[in-house]
Amino acid sequence: MLRKKYFNRKYQIMCWFLLIFFTITMQAWSQDVTIEILPESPWEGQKLFQSRGCTNCHAVYGKGGDEAPDLGENKFYGTYFQLAALLWNHFPNMFEKMQNTDYNYVKFTEDEMRSLVGYLAFIRYMGEEGSTFKGRKLLESMNCIDCHKFGGKGGDIGPDITSK
């Protein structure tokens, strides 16, 4: 009798847990929420980084200014959210330095900031910019050049990858 009572109590707790779990899950599924975290291409962020004057102070692998840290050399291997927090925390110091110079405050939309974070994450995870010479040698050694054009040379089967 004691065993049956224990089993019933355990069964009731499990049923309540499942009921609560499915209720919460169904509420979450019923809301149509789309969260975009990163852009499709980090190159949009690179364009913003250059066009908004970030390279006046920051360099990326030695290309750009020298007033602020070189973002290619100072590696950051955290999450995208940690990188966004790093940018957020960097803002007061950057804003103060901008006020002491003739640089104007730069405003970013949500999409632009997402692109910028995507670019900064990309350069920190992917490493230094590639070499055209080494890239061409790799394409030739892997026979990619048989199908793809690169620099005006190669096949016509695949797309031209010169500007990719």
C-alpha cells in the first residue's frame, strides 16, 4: 500500500511538471519572435568601419590609425554578446576622446551595429587578411581554377571568384 501511495505521488508531481513545461513552451511558440543576431556578411561591417572613420584611430592588422588599439592584433575570443558589451563599455572613453579632437560623434542604427559587431567578430576569429599570391597558389593546387575564374584566368563553369 505504501509503495502504491509513493508511486501516485511521484506520478502527480511528474504530471504537474509536464503540464507547466508544456504551458510555458506553447506560450513561447505562440509568439512570433524573430531575433537577428548577425548580418549575412561581415563585409558590410567592414565598409561601415571604414566609412564612419573608425580607421582614423583604430587599425586592423596595421592598416589604419595608431591612436587606439589595433583590433586585429588584440584578439578577443568571447561570444558576440560579450563583444557587443565590450563595444558598449568602450563608448564613454571613445566619446571623451572624440570631444577632445575634431571627430564627430558617430551614430549607428541597429542593423549597422549588428554589421559592425559581425565584422569585428570576423576579424578576431578569422585572422589576418589573406594573400592574393597564396590564394592563387591554393586555387591552382586544388584545381579550383579549372572551373572558376580568378584574376582573369581560369575556367567558365563556376562563378568568377576574383571579387569574393
